[in-house]
Amino acid sequence: MAAGGGGGGGGDKLILRGLQFHGFHGVKQEEQTLGQKFVVDVDAWMDLAAAGESDSIADTVSYTDIYRIAKDVLEGPSHNLLESVAHSIAKSTLLKFPQISAVRVKVGKPHVAVQGVLDYLGVEIMRYRKA
């Protein structure tokens, strides 16, 4: 049975969880001046069968390369919306790694001005490679 590299619903994927960065994103002036903590999760779908067989990094995408994309976006120029932050991470990941068929990006803000107890507020997007 062949391993699925599929697109986003099943199959093999690389998983990055709980990446934490300090960034300057948001529509409020203080968010762009003082900054705040952001938490990011990334799933990247690709066929990992060759890497499983060969045990070679050349047959996969390094987690650290995807981490660097998230870091560059989160610690880079300000975005007003988390939607734009997540989209930039997904777009860069798909552009840099043609072997990735789909990517899911979740960006959360743990410290928001909301009355109530919460872990974070955020967005989650799914992007697929265009055929």
C-alpha cells in the first residue's frame, strides 16, 4: 500500500507545534509598537515514504527550514491581521518547497484585550498547491 502524500485531509505530513515568537502584528498602535507573543502551529503535507525508506534528510523537508519561514514572518515587518501572517507563512512554504502539496497554519495571540479567561485567539488557514 502506497503512503499518501495527499493534500490536507490525510496522508503523511510534517508537524511543527507551539512555535513561539515575539512580533509586532495587529491593528492597534500598541501592538505594533510594543509587540506581543504569538504561537504558531504548522502542518505540511508531503509524501514521506522515500525518507522513511532511505533515512536521508535529502528525501524530506527539514523542520528547521519551515521553522525559519515562520520566524521570518512573525519577527519581520508588521501585518495588521493574523490572516495575513498565516497566509504569508503558507505561501512562502509552498513556494520554497515544491514537494509540499498542502499546508495548514494556525497563528494564536495568547495575550489579547478580551474580558474573560482564554488560552488564545487566532486563525487557522489551509492552502493547497495550485495544479
